[in-house]
Amino acid sequence: MSDADTPAGPGRAPGTAMSEDDLDEALLRALFTQSAVVLVVLDPRLRLVRANARMEGVETGELIGRRFHDVFRLDDPEGAADLLNGVLAGEDAICDHLVRGRLRQIPGDRAFLVSAYRLESPDGTALGLLAAVVDVTERERARAREAALAAVRDAVGGSLDVAATCSAFIEALVPGFADLAVIEVVDEVLRGADPPVGSLPPDASLRRAASGRCDALRDVDGEGAGGRSSGGTRRLQLRTPYALSVGDLEPRLVPLHPDPPWLDADPENARTIAETGAHSLIVVPLTLRGAVLGLVSLYRCGTSQPYDEQDLSLARAATTRAALSIDNARRFEREHVIASTVQRRLLPQTERQQAAVDTAHVLLPGRDSGCWFDAIALSGARTALVVGGVAGQGLQSAIAMGQLRTVIQALAGLDLEPEEVLARLKETARRLADERAALPVGDALRSERLTAGCVYGVYDPFTRTCTVARAGHPAPLAVGPDGRTLALDVPEGPDLFSADDSPFAPATITLEEGSVLAFCSDELLSGDHAAQRITGALARKGRSLRQMGDDIVYELPDDALSAGAALLLARTGTVAEHRVATWKLPQEPTTPATARDLARDRLQGWGLDEDTVDAAELIVSELVTNAVRYGSPPLRLRLLLDSTLTCEVHDGSTAAPHLRHAGSVDEGGRGLFIVSRLAAHWGARHGPDGKVLWTEQELPGGEERTEDDGGDGGEGGGSEEG
């Protein structure tokens, strides 16, 4: 710069050169008189020795001699002192370091950006610090609002549980946006009812769904809005901001100092406000499409900055997000309740007594409403054991479960082998899937893809075998009467709704009397060592099936119950010898007469009434006649007394009989028609060595016979005769 261009100082003629000292003085004067930021000079003990006039509401002279952290009343004075002392000691300068404090004449917390530079003499001795302080409170408040709204967007909406949604909403706002927050939901809405449209009725009850408070208020035992126990209810007092907000569906920004007159009408909230030091309140109604879901109350306490209109706008936006999520959760909860009710009605309502198997079940409700189980009595004292599940949530899963369960019950009555039952069940599932695919585009049912699995086993007490097949479902677990785990390797078949057409392969296991089978849904077998936990519970001595099922549930991981599960336990047995009679018969024309005599003698020995004996004798005669005429050896007759009277005739032919109505001039053809009229149920099942025709007769009174029948036993008692 030339002398001609050098600016002139006060009292100096233009063109006169400025000395370095004059320049330093001019710069210092300009900084301390014209700077837009607060400038302070601190001595080595961090006491203020000079400051500019930018300290709002404070006389600069009052601050001379005070320590830096006292001037700005910092929240962390020790941390600030350590930073400044580091600069004095020769460390790098501080640039835009954020600190929080307060100014004497301005209420509420403030945010400052502090920069500090070391002042030193020509010989390097530290003379003090030059600190620049910028009040960035509004900028930080704007950032806090953005962060709070982003936290609400991230946290709210990820759950379909009303309580979890409300808790996530409160956690997103406390402590960043509110020191104390309460969300209340209309009690009837929590119970699944539709929210009231328009203003909330004066007698409506609000239930506190969630609340939160900052650390400074943890020890405050307030009642009212912030202190009622979780789940508590209240009715709004009419002359309060809370009632006004749900009346006209508009939010309220309410200053709480000095004490407003409406607090007299709401003593509970007045006590909470007094105990927490709340000075600013925002009340926002939870509304959606003109309907009122509840109310949100947000408080700022102590030294926190009071709410302003921008905060009110944020609270409105955040509450709108919460209302949408709460309504979605409410709708899901109502559908879940309906689905759970449907599921319960579609499942067995009582434990059914089986001929040679004791059963017990455990059904754990959860989000997945598609689990089912069944124990189905089959002919010949056999029992079908079934557990299945339709993956998914809501009413449609429950309906699909009911359809599959109904189909499998019908298929079980046909005396098919387990692999055949699952093959036909899969065909039904495919037709159901095709029907869903034919729905109009955009239909919710069409877009929801179902998956389902099932395990089906049949236990035969006479052979003590259990034959099992499975479709996309875990194999059952088995434990012997001595507590030893039994291997049951069942090949896995395809999912019922999958396009895989692979055949189902069965596996058969021979079980000692007293063995226990556990048919489990997938959820019970999730996690490490799940199978070992279950078999360990089954191996404990002296436990009933019900106790075993409870023990299995007690040992489950906490997160294993959220989706729901089903467990069916079965303890195997045999048919008592005094309740069964078996005879081998010759393939001769006189065999029907012999069979009638044998059956009458045995039935009378069991003490059955004469009408039952006569009907059974006629059934035996017709079935044996049919086997002698159309069947092939070996020929066998078996009578079984349980809750019903079962008659079975076995022959070596695989030809299936057919019921037909004989004409008036026909000399035969009435055998099976007569049988169908006398028996409550009848049918045929096929095996590798022929077929069995069987009938079931209801006993008078429907009571099971338990007497040992005395007599000489003769052909009964499990004996076989030629």
C-alpha cells in the first residue's frame, strides 16, 4: 500500500502514513464497537477484563472481573474452563465450540458458539484470551425441531401395537423437544371401537397410554397428567385447555406463568405443574379424518426455553404422524381380536378322549393366528395327530387355517395313509391359492401370499406304531417311557401352498407303551438347542402331559412367543385285552353263522343290551358274508369295546365295496345298505395285505364300558380262533 493510499486516522492529514500501533488500536476499536458478535478479553485466570457492547440486556461494566463461565452461566463450567486453559497452555485455538448456558436478563437456556485465541506478549508469555461468543439459540432450536420430527418419523409407525406406538412417540420427543410428555387415548378406542367423529364427548374417558420425563424430573412424584400410573384413566375438566383442544380439534400453546385461573378446575394437573416447575404447555388433539383418538400434552420445565409458535407447528406435525400410526395399530388390533376369536372357534373346544392315546395341547396366542392342532379318532382305535400353521397375520390366515383343518378332518375320515392325506390337502391348498389369484388386481387378499405347513401322524395301538408325514413343517419329537429320545426321521415334504409337486414320504416308528410324542409348530423349535429343551421336558418322570406342556413353555426364549405357537402332546397306550376280541375265520359258507355265534357270546359277556347285541350280530353276519362271497383269505373278525362298539372284518382282497340300493325283485345287494342303517359310521380302509370293512355303533347313554366282563372269556379277551 502506498502512502497516498493509506487511510488517515483521527486528527491525521490524508496521505499521512499510519503507524503499526495506530493500526492495532483502530482494529481493536472497530472490533469492540462494530462487531456483530460478543467479544471478551479474559486474563490468565479466565476473568473478564474487557467486553464489547453486544451483551443484550447486560451492562458490560457489571461483568468485569467475573469468570467466563459465570458471565454466561454455563451448564458445564468445568469442561469450558478445561478447554480455555488448554488454549492458554499453548494448545490449538478453539473454533466454534458449542456450549449451553443462560443470560441474566433473557429467560430460558441459550446455545453459544465459542471461539478462543491465545493473547501473548512479544516474548511468548500468555497474557490471556480473546473469546468470540455467538448466540445460536434459534439455530439450535430449529435443528432440535428438525431432529425431533425426524425421530418421530423414524420411531413411530414400525409397530402395530398401540402401546408400543405411543411409547415410541414419547421417547422420540423426550428430552429433545419436551421435558414431560403424556399421550392419552380414548378408552373405547383402545378396546377396538371406532373413534368418535367430531368433538370428544364430555363424559369420554381417556386412558394414559404412555408418558416420559427428562432425567431432571425422574424423582418428581407428580399425579395428574404426568404422574398417573400407567393405564390410568381420567375425564377432562371442561374449563381447561385439554378439554378445549379436543372440543374444537385445535392445538393450544399455553404459558403456565403466572398461574392461570383454569388450573383451579384441574387440581391434579395443577399439582403436577407445580411439582415439576412446568412453565410452558402444548396440547394437541390426536385426530384423524375428523375423528378424535386422544390427546398429547407436552411440557417444558425449569430453565428450558418456553414453547413458541414454531414449536406448536412441529407438535402438530408429529402428532398427526402418531395419530395415523395409532389408528393403523388400532385397526390391526381389532382385526387380530376378530381373527383370534375365529381361530378359537375353529379349534377343538375340549380335549377328546381317545381309545389308546392320552393327549394335551398348549396354544399360545400371538400375531400369527394360523396355528391349529387336532387329535382325530379313527377306526380301529387308531388316532390321527395333527399340527399345522398358516403363516401370516389377521383374519385371512385364520380363515385359511379353518379351511385346511376342515379338509384334513374330512380326509382323515377316509382312512387314508398320512402321505395321501397331505397330498390331497396340498391339492386343496392349490385350489385356494388359485381362487385368491383370480381376485381383481389391487385386492388385498390377492397380494397376500400364504404359506402353510402341516405334520400328520397316525398311531395304531395294536401294532404300537406311529406313521408320520409332513409338509413344510417340523417332524415330531419322541421320548420313550425310560426318558430316552427316540429318532424319528421324517422326510420333509413341500409347503402346502408351494408349486413344488414332490411326493410326500412317510416314516414309521414303533413305540413302547407310555412313550410321548410332541407335535410342535415352528416357533417352538426356533433357537439353539430347542429340540433338546423339549425332549428334556418330556423325559421328566412323574409329570402329566399338561405339566410337560407348561414346562416347555416356561423354558422358551422371551421372543419365541410373539408369533404364537401350538403344541400337541400324546402319550401312547394299548387297548385293554378285555375290551377286544379277535377271531381268525375260514373262507367257508358256514363261517357267517359261526361268526354270529362268536359275536353274540362275546357281546353278551360284555354286558351289552339286547338291542345292541342283535344289531351287532346282524352287522357281523352281513360283513362276514360279504367277505366270504367276494373276498379272499385270510379272513379275520375283530370286536372292540370303547365309547362305541367297533366291528372290523378283514380279508385279503383289495376290491372296495360299494353301497347300493337293491331293487324290489333283487335277491341280494342289501348287505351294506343294512349295515349303514344299523351303524352310526362305517367305512373301508386298505393296507398292504388287503382291506378292512368296519362299523361303529353308538352305545346306549354314550357311556364307555369299563367293567372287566367276568365270564369264561371264551373267544374274547384278545383270543384268536380258527
